[in-house]
Amino acid sequence: MKKIFSALMIVVAAMSLSSCSYNSMVQMDENVKSKWGQVQNDYQRRSDLIPNLVATVKGVANFEKSTLTDVINARAKATQITVDPTKLTPETIQKYQAAQGQLSTALGKLMSITENYPTLKSNESFMALQAQLEGTENRITVARMDFNNAVQEYNSKIRSFPANITAKMFGFTEKGYFQAEAGAATAPKVQF
């Protein structure tokens, strides 16, 4: 009887130490999902701006069609990939990020072409859309950083004692981070 009582007291003590962590883990999990939603929102904003940018560019300049085709195709691929916020594994985030990276590359190529077309560069509509696109890219960067900070806080919580006991009991698992794309450390070459 003493052994059962002692074992029960150990279980109750462990539960009481870690039970207060459950609510904070739920809040942190929801925060990660919210931050992921903002990342997707900013990518969607960029995706919505691209048709306007492409239409403006088409109307002002007649340049290499493959650039526009690359942007349109990359946008189509990027908008086809969605990630369930409950399954934010490193693999799913990498797949999403790869599609968005292809779009970023195509947009970079499109933006570099403006240097070769002074009439395009001076067009007010294009400049306004370009400013919006640049602002959106900055928003994406901030949203990704906020997401990674939320993931770090969440992952630290579920791996710390005694919260790790609660995390294992209730199925809280580590979330994946956004990571720099391969070759991101090397500055791109812009040649005219």
C-alpha cells in the first residue's frame, strides 16, 4: 500500500509541476500558428501584386517574354503549395519555401530588367507597384523572423523540464523553422 501511495504521489507531483505548463504550451502553439498565418498572408499579398506588376510591365515595355513567363509560372507554383498549420514540419516548410524561392528568383530577374528600360523605370504605375512589391518582400522577411522567434519560444518550452513531461503526455511536438535558401549567402550577380 505504501509503494502504491508513494508512486501515486510521485505521479501527482510530476503532474502538478508540469500541468501549469499546458496552458502556456497551448498559447505558444497558437502563437506559432498565428505567425505562420501572417507569413502566408504576406506571401499571398505578393502573389496578388504580381499580376498587376506584370500587366503594367507588359503595357510599358516589350522585352524578353521568358522573364514574364518565368514569373507567371513561379507564381502559379507558389500559390499551389499550402501548408497545414498543424503540420509545420521542417520538410513541409522547406517545400513551401522552395516554391516561394523560385518566385523570388523570377521577381529579382524582372526587377533587374528595369535598369535596361528607362521608359519602364520612369513609369509612375510601375514605380508604385515596385515599391509595393519591395514593401511586401520586407513584410515577408519580418513575418518569417517573427515566425522563427515564436517557434524558438515554443520549442524551448516543450523541451524544458518539467514542461517536457506535459508536452509528451499531450502530444506537443517540435515545429520547423524557416531557413535560408541554399546559396543565399552568396550575393547575386546583376549583369547588363
